[in-house]
Amino acid sequence: MVDLGAIADNTELIAGATDAAVMAVVKADAFGHGMLPVARTALAHGASWLGVATTAEALALRDAGITAPLLSWLHGPDEDFRPAILADVELSVSSIGQLAGIAECAAELGATATVHLKVDTGLSRSGAAGADWPALVHSARRLEREGLVRVRAVWSHLISADEPGSGRTATQLHRFDDAVALAREAGLDPELRHLANSAAALDEPRTHYELVRPGIGLYGVEPVAGRTFGLRAALTLRARPVLVKRVPAGTGVSYGHDYATATDSNLALVPLGYADGVPRLASGCAEVRIRGRRHPVAGRVAMDQFVVDLGAHTADTQDEVVLIGPEREGGPAVTEWAEWARTLPHEIFTGIGSRVPRRYVDRRGADLPHGEEYLA
């Protein structure tokens, strides 16, 4: 279940924390929550931009009728940018070669492509390295004069805004400001600068510039270690047991018999597994909630199922097994699953597979059967 009321509340909270415009990051099917309903909800509650990784994601939003400004930032070396340019999708540029490919597609269309030049300020992923930045901005300015591109923004990614006091953000800010100054010296006049993720949007006002890009915060995960901002968890993952049976003490459970029951126990079989996003690495330490109580996942998580040891308690096939739920309701929270699986909440969310149906509700818990935007 995805609570679009929580998405709405979280978007409003983040928008209220800044004077900058808000780009809702809805890549990877909105972190597994559903790209279209989340995008529509965020746009109705304080976001004015959307951000995605790929042009395929961007075009899916356009095909659904979304007209808001939209940035796509991860492109292959031989990508055909013509559909994105025709759909008014704004494109991130990290190299002269990438810029040339976009300009070539724009020339074929007789159009102007809108681009965001990305500078690497220390993350060492995409973005032009410092030594390559002057050539990139001069090339962009030449292509602007030819009418093939329009440089709307300069941007970058933060390294560790979720770790206050690391000092890295201050260093990145200096590098970013220097890169913007070089772009302006080359004759560019970007109207937007953007750097802040969820953590920085809520905790680092100096990073806000004209646009912030919240991702994980939209979905209710507090993004800064040791800080609580009042975000609400949007996703609940639950199932029903398909079988409950009594077994004697010492019964081995699941592959390899890594786990054995300590006493005579009731075992519940849950029809979700690692193909559905239940991480196998959480075997032996994860818990789920049934009838208001926490119970351990017994033995190894399999592809399609796992076993819960209920001990002396019982359940039936009409009970709900809550794998992920709001902390105020007893959880388990997605952050707990991240700890059990030695990963981060982003991976837990995006790992929830397509076999798991998404149900959308509003603030009152009423069904939105088609995942329409939450507007109330």
C-alpha cells in the first residue's frame, strides 16, 4: 500500500523548508512507489519539477500527460536524444561528447535542446571533472550562439549531506560556486543552480540555490543521521500467510537448516521472497509483525517465500503479515530492513518487485483504485 497522503505531506514539508523550487525525484518507479501517482501527487503539493534517471522514464511521464519541467540525467553514449528534445525533456550534460550528441539531434530536428551542465564536485561519478569543465562550458556557449542548445542550469551531486559535520559539503560548495563562475565567464547565463538532495534540502540551506532535488525524503525516510523532521512513511508492505502449521522443537526450517525451532512452534509461510524484494541477506535476523507482535523470519528467505516462527502464538491465513510499516504502528520500518540486509532504504524500496501489487490510498485511507493523484 502506498499512502499518497504521506507523499503529499512530505512534499509540502520539504517545500516549506526552502525558498527554492522543488524537483521531486521519481526515478526507478518513484523508488518503487509508482512513478505516475507519486509524480502527480508531488506536483499537486509543492513540487514544480520532476527528476528521473533515463529518457525512457521521462518520456513515460510525458506520455501520461505530465507537462511540468522535467530533467533526465543518465544517458548512454549512442543515445538518440530526438524523442526527448521533441518532448521538451531537459537533459543533463557531463562531457563534450555528450553535448555534441545532443546538439546533433537538435540540428536534425531544427530545434533547441535545453541542457543542464553537470560538474563533478567530488562524487566522482557523472559530471565533468574540473580540468574538463572550461572546455565544456565554452563548447556549450558556442552551441548556444548557434541556437542548438540552451544552458538552463549548472548542477552537481553531494557526497554526504546525510552526515552533518563531515566538512565535505563545504568543500563541494566552493567547487560548485567556482564552476558556476567559470560558466558565467564563458558567457553562459544559467538561470538555475541545483545541488541539494533530501538531506541538504532539510538541513543545509546554503546548498539550496534556485532548486532542490529531494528523493528519499519524499517517501518518508528521515535523511539526516540523528535528525527528525516529521516525514511520514508512505509505503506499507504486507501479505497473508498461505499456510500455518505446528512443528515440534528442533525442527529445521528452510534451506540448509540454518534455523531450528527452540520449542514446539507454529510456523507461518509467507508468499513473498527475494524475487519480490525481501532481501535474502536479512535471513536469520529480520522480523515481521502479525497480530500486533513481532516474530522472527525463520531460516533463509527463498525466491518466492519465507517462514515466520510464531512460537506459542498462532495465526491463520486471514491475518496480515506486516513486513514494512510506519514506526508509529509498530513497523518494522524500512530502515530496520536496511540494517538487517546491510544496505540502505533506497535498495529495499526499489527491490520490491512487479509481482507485488501497489494499492494507493489517500490521507483517510480511502482507495484510489487507479493511482490517481492525491489532490485533497
